[in-house]
Amino acid sequence: MEEITSVNNQLVKETHKLQQKKYRDNTNLFLLEGYKAIKEAFDAGIELKYAFVEKNKVNKYSFLNDRAIPTTEAVLSKVSTTDSAPEAVGVGLQKHFSIKELRNAKRLILLENIRDLGNLGTILRSAVAFGADGVILYGDCADLYNPKCVRSAVGNLWKIPVVQLNKLDGEFNSWQRIATLPRAKTLLKEFKPKDKLLIMFGSEADGLSEDLINYATDSVKIEMSEKVESLNLSISCAITMYELFK
């Protein structure tokens, strides 16, 4: 593509708008910042519309063919959300999954009202690492395609289905449903998971809702020193998945 150097270019302006959720929602597009995010999205089959690339590094993005736009640091700073502009910023089409893609799953996690973008991205990364078959975002969760969440997931955003639900409608009535609670009687290391397992996590501020606590068939807690009141949510999720998804 022809080089773009002006921050007032119309495509630059449209790309900059994708930093805001309302424009991501309206266009179904999102930002990918840096080589790793762009290459991982490409390899995962995400439709990439174009990418602004530092002009002396365009050859590195040959997999994009004519969708790589040579540009300047000023333009990259304009379209990026990071403090230091990356060498490339791409624009991709959001990928949405439905509940149907979880029908054959056996290991799922449910995140209720998770608002912290860094936590959400890190949990998705751990979910892939520890063998989850999918992730359910339940209730008022953070925007999956916020640039901070995309960065925190480090290329793992599309490797397993992530489904957004506001009602469960009996989908998991036959599953073992585990509430993670700080005052649960059963220790994580002593718990014996069954064949089909749904692990439910609430936000750090509020924990799981009463509805989901009542929906659970079992509850567990992580054994830890009394000197520590609680763990970061993403760490708790990683430990729990490591133990139960073996």
C-alpha cells in the first residue's frame, strides 16, 4: 500500500476511533498492537483489514501482503494506546462465539462481572495454558476487545471459544458446577473433579453472586497463609485451573 505519513489522514482518524468501545461495537473492528499480536491473530484466522507498519519494517509483515501500510512513528503514536508506539498497529474483525461451540466441552470457566481488563486478558492466557475448553463471560464483564485486554491475552484471545452470556438457562444442569469461595469448607487440593466441570469465579471486589453460589453443586477454596487475605483473581484462576484441569 501507499505510505501514509499524516496523522490527519482519514484512515488514521478512523483507526484512532477504535480506541473507544462505541466505535469498536459499531464497526465490529478492534486494534492489534505489535508484531506478536498481529501475527498470532493472522495465524488464528482473524480477518485483518490492514496494519500501519513502521516503514523500514514492512518486509517483516509480508504475510499481510498489500494490507501492510508503511508509516511513521507519529502515525503509530496516534493510533496506538501504549505509552511507546509499537512498530505496527493492525485492525482486525472481531470474532464472536456462541454457546453451541461449548456443547462438546468438558472443562469450562465462568467469569462473573469481571471488570479489570488486565485480569481478564491474563485469565484467558491461563485458560489456554491449562487446557480449558472455553470461557464464559457472565453478566457485566469487561470488553474483550479493549486494547489492554488484547495485549494482556498475548495472542491467546482466539485459541478457545469465549462466549458472553447473561442467562444460563439450564445449559449446565448436568455439570459439576464449582463456586470458588474464600469460606468454602473443601480445600482445592482435596477436591475430586468429575468428567464435566464448570468453575465459577466472581470479581475481586464482590465475589460470586448469590444466584451463582446457589447454582453451584460444590465449592472450593485455595489453602494459603492466614497472613494473606486474598489473591489476585488471575492468580486464583490459574492455580484452580492447574489443579482441576489436570
